[in-house]
Amino acid sequence: MRELPRWIEPGTLVVLNDTRVRKARLFGTRPTSARPAGAVTEIVLLEEKGGSRWEAITGRGRQLKPGAVFNLPGGVIATLEASDPASGESPEGGTRIFRFEPAIDEAWLERHGHVPLPPYIKRPDLPSDEERYQTVYARAIGSAAAPTAGLHFTPTLLEKLRTSGVDLAWVTLHVGLGTFKPIRTENVEDHRMHEEATTVPGRTKALVDSAVRDGRPVLAVGTTVVRTLESAWGPGGLREGESRTRIYITPGYSFKVVNRLFTNFHTPGSSLLVLVSAFAGTERILETYAEAVRREYRFFSYGDAMLIH
């Protein structure tokens, strides 16, 4: 990573995702009158829906019925209302709507929530994860998972990129189910993405439009940046402001903005791996992953990364 600046051409625009992970992982217990009494259920918040209601996924989605009540720290009660009708997700997929009484906020989550580490990390979250599972430029709170390609960057490295003639810009995509939901359909193309909130600042629009117009490279740090930029591109260039995306990039897609990609090694059966295959070519990615396995690279959230030209 210290050598990264020499691999990026001067004039390149590097775009990063400045979303910040909230302590979205909660553990609720059933009241003594419930069956089984005292059972603990994991609830991972995805997005606030208003009126004390949050969209969430749970570890026991199929078993839970509307009306189920959970005790949370600080005297908060969470009641399961239903699956989210707007999402089109089934309860088996774990997408549910919970109502919290009294309403919870970021301050409450900071006190009582846990860092939502990926399920393949088989340990409780630690105090060190509160910073390790954030990028150094994380700003806009709202994610249920980190944009992990950005975890490799330090303030020193960002400054080296600036002084080497590289421009930096930021977008926001709050990472939710759309990013980490595995593909379960028989055909890759039949997978349905979940909506995620995005923001494109005015400065980023100007920088991206200029780079595309001048034919300069646009390097996306992470698949969330790719999805944000590609979904926001239109006849007038990049669309500024807040939006929502459920773009699903598969092999055969024609990239409009991004022509460089810095990304981690992704989990099998994920839409992220499909996106990377669309960008670099399936055979090239299979060869790259085989090489990574031979050399015992580390995969997934806290693992190694690659730069694709």
C-alpha cells in the first residue's frame, strides 16, 4: 500500500466512499412471558424509516412472527411489525420492520449497540473494532457494514496521492443489504438488489464530469463507489445530490465512468464478486483469485486488496 501512488497515473481522479458505520448490531431478549423466555435475538439495523421504525435483518427471521417483542438495554422495547412491503423481501430473507419505544437515536446506539462485524468473523466485537472497522475518512453515519476497500488507506497515504498529482473526491453510499446480500438465485442475472441511499456532492460531480470529458482515469475505491458513480451517470454527466440505487452490475455491462478499481477479495456467491468479474473479466478474476489462494492472501473485510487497471 505504501507503493500505491506509483501505480496511479498523475491526473487520475480517485473516488472514495465516506460513509460511517453505525453501531447497528443489537441483542434483544424475549420477555419472560414469551416462548422461549429469555431467548436472545440478534437485530442488525439497516435504515431508519421514521416514526420510531427501522428496517432490519435478524438472525432468526423465519421463526419470528409479527408482534414479537424484545427487551433492549436502557428500557427500550422493540416490536416486530412485519416484513418490509416496499423492499419485496420475504421474512426468510430477514428484512423486517421493527418499532422502538421509546425511539432510539445515534447516541443510544453509541451506548448500547455493537459494531456489525460480518458473520464470518466468529468473535464478539472488540473496542478496537470501533475504529478498525471505519475508514480514516468516514464522515456520514448510516452504514451497516464498512466499505472495506477504504480500510487500507491512511492519512499519510492520502496525502501522498494528493502530492503525486492525483485528485481525491468523495461520494456516500450507506452500505446495507444491497451490498452484502448473497446471491441465492440459480441464474446470476435473476438476483434482485436491495436499495441503498447515495449522495453525490457538487464538487465530486464537477471533478468526475471533468475527468470523463478529458479522458482521464477515474479510480473507484471499492464496489460501493462503482455502483454510486455508475448509477448516477446520465446525459448531463453525474447527477448531484441524494438518491437511491439498486444497480446490479453483471458481465456484459458497459461502464460509463469507472475505468480503474481498487477492491478487496470478496466472498463467493456475492454480487460484489459478480461486479468485479464484469469489470475485469471473469477469467481474469478467476486467475487472480487462484493466485491469491496460492500465495495465502487474506480475503474479505480485514483482508488484502487488488488494483485493477
